[in-house]
Amino acid sequence: MSYFGGLGSGKGWNKFNFILTPPEFESIFEELKFYFVITNARVPIDYTATDASYVFNGYKDFFTKIIIGNKEYDKKEHWSYESKIRISITDNISKIDFKEIIDKEGAISDAFKLVDPTEPVINISPFYLTFSENKESLSIAYMNTEGTIGLELTYPKVVSFSSDKFNSAIDAQQFNNQLLFNDLVKNIKALSNKPKLQSSTKLYRPNFWISPEAKKLINENRYLKSKGLIIL
């Protein structure tokens, strides 16, 4: 049973942007019941879930190489790090079903399948800064790979299901993953606060959270340095 999250065009989503060090990122999951699952690509036929250590180690690489690293990567190299942290989270693995992959000739793949959650999942992806010196504007609303700065949690406010041909909008708060989303946000906020960001002419108050430990390192970010920005 497939579902569609949100209301289209990026609307209808709970979003939370944050920057934590790798040990802090791992710590926000402590004492929580959760499973990491791949929902944005085909998976091996024997796949059930993604090992948590793969995601935590992937974030360590992403943080050190992309967020605070000083090397510029091409798209393929950048994706090799980013793909490891583009993952979904669910509180119960029984809510994850799978669909067969059928080719144009009608043959069923014996090597790969698709993940098919029966309830909305939480998604993790990067978030980005976009700074315009001419307009003196700062935004975290746009995809800007060059300005990769942290992570974003998203969870739909409403969902529609294939069982009724996506005709009904259902409040996603009724599903337990809303509680897991709330717990993760609470744990992040316990470690962090909203920053100030200083340009050469203006002080900004962007809508994301950063821990004191991450703040000690974040100004090594290549995009911040190239734009003369400092996170305070």
C-alpha cells in the first residue's frame, strides 16, 4: 500500500534543521526504538533494514568530508557521502513492506525489490545555506549542494494512500512515527540552540539548531568561508 506525503510543492511537512557532531548525532537515538530503512532506491532482494552503524559511520564521513572538509568534490564524489545519510526512519519494522520490480517484459527481478512503507516514515536529508551578497539575503529553503551545512528531519503533516486512489488527506499525527519525530527533535534541542550568523554587513538569525560542540567546528565549512560568513 503506497502513500503520498504532504500536499505537494513542499507543503504540508514538519521540518527540523540541525547541525550536530557525529557522536551527538548518534546520541539522539539512544533509548529510542527505531530502524533505518532505504526508501529512495531499490534494495537487494534479501534487504530488511539498514544497519545503524552504517548510517552513523556515514554521517561521520559526511560531517568531516562535506560539512567541515576543505576539499571540493565533484557531483559523483559528493553523492558517495550524501547517499549514506539520505535515509528514512521508522519505529516499527513491521510497517515496512516490499514491492516486486517488474521489467518491461513482465519479468520479476530476483536481485532487487522496492521498499513500500505502510505508514509515513521520517526522512533524513541534507539542508543547505544560500547566501546572496547583492540582496543581503540568507535562506535555508533551497537546494544548494555547495552550501551543504547540516541535516534536515522531515515528516508529513498529512498523507494519502493508494488504497483510496490518494483521494483522502489523513492527519499523519495519528501514526506513531510522529512521536518518534517529536522525540528526535526534543533530543536535538537538548543539545543545541539557534545560532546567529554574521556577514560583513548584517547579523542573521537562521532557522536551524546547532550544538556548542558543532559550533566550534562549523566555521571551517567551505561555503561559509567563501562567503565571509561566521556562525556565532
